[in-house]
Amino acid sequence: AQMREERIEKTKTVCTYCGVGCSFDVWTKGREILKIEPQEEAPANGISTCVKGKFGWDYVNSEERLKKPLIREGDAFREAEWEEALDLIESKFKETMSKKGPDALAFISSSKCTNEESYLMQKLGRGVIGTNNIDNCSRYCQSPATMGLWRTVGYGGDSGSITDIGQAELVITIGSNTAESHPVLATRVKRAQKLYGQKVIVADLRKHEMADRADLFVRPAPGSDLVWLSAVTKYIIDQGWHDETFLSEHVNDVEEYIRSLDKYTLDYASETTGMSKDELIEIATSIHQAKTTSILWAMGVTQHGGGSDTSTAISNLLLVTGNYMKPGAGAYPLRGHNNVQGASDFGSMPDRFPGYQFVSDDEVRGRFEKSWGTDIPKEPGLNNHEMVDAMHDGRLDVLYLKGEDMGIVDSNINYVHSAFEKLDFFVVQDIFFSKTCEYADVVLPASPSLEKDGTFVNTERRFQRLYKVLDPLGDSKPDWQIIVEIANRMGADWDYGHPSEIMDEAASLTPMFAGVSYDRLEGYDSLQWPVDADGTDTPLLFEDKFPFPDGKARLWPVDWTKPVEFGEDYDLHVNNGRILEHFHEGNMTYKSEGITRKTPKVFLEVSHELARERNLEDGTVVRLTSPYGSVKVSCIVTDRVFGNQLYLPMNTNGEGAINYLTSSHSDKDTDTPAYKEVSVKMEVLEPK
Ligand code: SF4
């Protein structure tokens, strides 16, 4: 063992941060991480990584890692052995089931965990406990994009590969801080712009790096993207620039859709969005002139009351202009977490089995019931958002949550915290003692990605293997092993020896992943779904048909939902998103020394205009208050934001967390929180 400790090892893994899915070799000596070495054959990134992928790994050896199960005693926690913690979970789960039935329990999976772990979490909920109350954090981000694409083109995934984006003649990014949120993907665009004259249009509230580099940067009013997208589409049709051949061969419901655009005139759009008519015409003309247009979008689109409809409008525009079925064209909803795509792909959703098969479909459900040897309820369960209400009104008594700091990342977190307090029994499984753990009854120590085998699916629908680099720290265990132990205590008889066996089972039940197996994912080999049984995968999602019975896509009329208004007192709009160095709630990156030294705490970006008006300077401490809560944060004066627009990074490590300010309003079709619809008033606490 001593010798082994001292040997230098090189192991392939996949980045645990964003959805680009960079893969690389990790060099280790014992538990020491010596370096990250990207390889040419890495499909998404080649020899590139960003600062997080390169330097953001020392959290795995942090002193703060959870190493033993914790059990609540009064207001404190004490360490416990696994047996005791699992005994307690078993007895509480069984007690609740016998008192109130399986729907009094709920399960939340994690986009940080592997596909195999998401599969097991939904199998535990549905097959062992008997409830469809299962969800994951794509509910917080990209469910609206998935909805928009499902409605129109039938698959909720990126149209092509990340490398294809480099081939587009025109790239439009909407509500995406691509250079900071998906850095390595952004370098493809930057390179194509420089080398091949790729045209880039950016629509955003904030002048981030991509906006700086764009050929055209437009700033539509918050939450108004559907309006300008529809107006541009209408203008294209009015000019006769639509792709008639593509529409007649591949698209249904064209006439009805065109009629639905009547009100989206340039005048109306200009008035509503604040964009000039020239800008709208320039966007339409650029799309008309480009042979291929790719549209990239992220949370600036989805986290609104009409997020699904705006995503639908994007897809409508691409259909009208024939921008599907060719490399360099199509829809690219950029997935945030490393495995947010996979968590939904593998069925951690209240209404879908793996592969987006409906729970309510008798044939599908019968197939899973036969394989699992259990009955599965037909009715969809609660999503994350509904779970919070159900905790408040006493329908939900038990929550088992893994790898998700819901107490920071959900919206309106004061309301979420009080919901947690109403639970009878709360199990949180994580690698660190998060804010959410403060409300738990039992905390289970899990292992991060470097300590387990498995697969992730990145934003371009690509399955990639990660290999175990280190042994689990202390008594922590890979999430899949913990779920197996809980399931078996609840009466299951699972004997998976390795995650590959879980994948084999999931693939056998899911036509979309029929040919996915570990043999086909050795080393840097990868597969993009759908994958046929013979292993043929699908880099270009649509080649000659869309996955509807007649092979045709559907244009889907949508209408604009006005953003929520907070009232006159709340005179400043707070945009929120990522910064390059940190990731999400910061649980991992704030434990990484190098990264924290560079960006030690959260800050608020304010405009020069506002700074002059309110006497703000770099370092001025302010309190922001919305109807839902308040935060204290210090200012940075910058030209990245304009007028009454503020920018508060969501990467907070607890302090200054944006979700003390956000509301419980959500996308009307998917319940994704309207994180981007938040207004505040500002009070200056400590002038510099
Ligand atoms: Fe990781 Fe994303 Fe950075 Fe790649 S771009 S190294 S996947 S955080």
C-alpha cells in the first residue's frame, strides 16, 4: 500500500464543473493532485481547459470534507457510523410510508452525480418506495429549453456538437455569459470569429466578454426576448426570406404559426424591447445572409415566467429559416452543470423515465415494472418547486436530497428554509456540510467525481466515462453505493457490483440509449445520443427527419409573458449569473485555495450612472432588499452593467446569496424559478 501511495498515477476523468464536459488526465501521487493534462483526443475540449478544470480540484482533499455520517441531536450534529445512520433512515422512511403512504416522501437527484446515480435515485423513488416525487436541478435552469425543443423538434438536446458551432457562419447568443459560464466552448466561437470571420450577435443585459467581442451587441429589456425573436421571424417571413423548401418538406403547422406572428411588428418589438428597428432588421438580415446560424442560449432566457415560450420562439426562428439538419446550424441550449443533461436523461424527473419516456404511458411503465419486479404509480409526481409547497402544507414529510444545495440555489430561499423546518425527516447527502445540511436530520458523506466510476452526458448529448482517481475519503462513499444500501433496507434486492451494470440495465430499458455500454466508452471514446443498439451514435441530432410520427417538426405559436413586477419601491433590476472563477453555490470552488485567493467573495456590479447618482464607489457596502429578503454586499463600479441594472453573481458560498431576493414565481410551463425577474431597493450601509 505504501508503494502504491507513492506511485505517480495518470487517470482519465471528466470535468465536474460546467456542461462543456472537458475531459483530461489527472496526475496524482497518493491523494496529491499533481496536474491536469488535457489530451488531443478529448472530444469536447482537445487540449483546452479553463481555470476551474485546471486548478479547481483541491476541494477533494479539503479539511472540510464530510468523512462520517452525521445525526442531528437537538440543534447540533454528532458523528455516527453508517449502520446507525442507515437504520434511522430505514425506520423513518418505513414509518412515514405506513402512516401516510409513499407520496409523503420525495427524492432529489443531482446534476453533479453520474447518470448511473440518477438512474438509481429514480428507481429507488419509483420502484422501491412507490412514488414519482423525483426531480433534479435542471428544474432550476434548463427545463424550459428542453420544453421549447420538445414542442418543436422533438428532442431536448443540442442540435450538433460543440465543434460544429465553430462552423456556423452566424452565432447568436441570448442570455448566455458564454465566456465565463462555458469558457472552452466560447473559445471555439472566438477562434472561428478570428480565423474564419464568423459573425457573432450577442443579446444580453450585461456587456460581458462575448458582448465586447460581438459584431452586434443588443440589450433588449429584461424578459423581452420572445418579442424581438418573434419580430425578427415575422420580418424574415414578410421579406420572403424564409426557407420554403425546408418548411414544406420538414415542418407542420406553418400557416397557423405565421398568423400568430401578426402582432410582432417591428414597431411593437422596438417599443417593448427598447431595441431599435435597425437592430432588429440587422439581426434578420444577418440570419438571411448566413448559410448556417446557431443560436446559443442559457439562463437569461430560461429563468423567466415565459422561459419555455422564449425557448420555443428560438426554435421557431431556426425552423422558419431552415437552420436545422446541417452542421453549424441549430439550437444550443448550453447546459450549466457537468451532468445536468444526464440527470434528466436518466429519469430524475417527476413525469419521465430515462430517455424521456412518459411514466403515464402504460407500455413504457409496464416494461419498467417487469424489469424491476415492482408496481410503479402512473400519476406524475411533484417537481422541486411543488415539493416546497407540499412541505409547507404538510403533504410531504420526508425528503432525501443528494448533491444539491437547495437551501442556496432554489429561489426565495427564506421560504425554502421554512419548508425544510416543517419536514419530519430530512436526509442530505453531500461532500461538504452545505447550507442545506443545517436543516437535515441525517447528513450522509458522499464522494466527489474523482472518487468514483461512472458516466456524464455533456451539453452536446455526449456520454463520457470518468474513472476513479482516488479512494473515497474517510468513510465517504460513492452516491450509487449509498442509494443501493438504502434501497436494500427498504426491501429491494439490488446487487450491482459496478456502475457499468447499472448502465447496462438503463440502456436495456431505454431505446434512446440502447447501444450505450462501458465497452464503447473506454478511455476517451464517447457516444452522442440517441445511440442505436449497434452502437451507432448521432453527432448531428436531425439528419433528414424529426422524431415525430410523420418525421416533421412543428411550428408552435407562443405569446409573450410580461416579467413579474415587484412594485415602484423596488427600482433596481438585479441580473444574476456566473463568474469565471467560481461555480454555482461555490461549495467546491470556494474550497479551492488558488481560486479563492483570486476571487475571495461575492460582489455587486453597479453602473457608473448609478454610482454617480447614489454616491457608490468600489467597496461601498449596500443592502439590497426585495419583498422576499435582503442581502449585504459590496459594490464594484463597472461599465459592464448599465443604468439601473445590477449584476450579482450567484456564486456566493452563502453570503450575499441572490436567492434571498428572488421570488417563487416560475416559468408557467416547467416551474423553473424566474430567477432573472427580481427587483430591489438599495440602501447604502458603509460608504467607502
Ligand atoms: Fe470544466 Fe467547463 Fe472549464 Fe471545461 S469549460 S474545464 S468543463 S468548467
